[in-house]
Amino acid sequence: MASKRLFVALKFSEDFAKSLDPWNKKLRKTADKKETFLRWTHPENYHVSLVFLGETPDEQIPAIEQRLVETAQNHSPFSLKIRGISGFPEPSHARVIYIGV
């Protein structure tokens, strides 16, 4: 049975993603000074993770997509405020750098 590793997320607007450029530049400058190799996420892939679904059978994906579309249609756009930056699993040994919202 084929499956995919899925999560549900909110995609950032292009304007919000661009507003993160100063943070991104500062992080890159710090990483360059420390000669740290990092893989950077493209701004079009920035998102707010809501829930991790894990391994999901392919045949369940269309129903999940439909429910998400129906749910999204019942909600209006909203604003987010940035509330700091950290890393996972630990800030000092981060595999993922994230911005709190």
C-alpha cells in the first residue's frame, strides 16, 4: 500500500513571506560567519504547520484534501505576528530554524 508522509499547514501570503527577508538575511550572515552549512527553504515554501498526519495511505488523500478545502472556505484570512526565533530540536543544535507566530 502506497503512502505519503503528510502534514497540514497554512501557506504564507507572498507579502508575509517577503516581510521575513530581514530575518532570513541576518540568519544567513550569521551562518556564513560560522561557516555553517545550511539548506535554506525557498520563501514560496514558508508555512505555519498545524498538524502532522504522518504516513497516510494514498487512497485517503483525496478525502482529506476535500475536508481541508471545505474547512478553509468557512474561514477568513487573518494576520500573524512574529514572536521570536528558535530551533528544533534544540536552539544550539538546530536541524530546523523556526519563527514563532
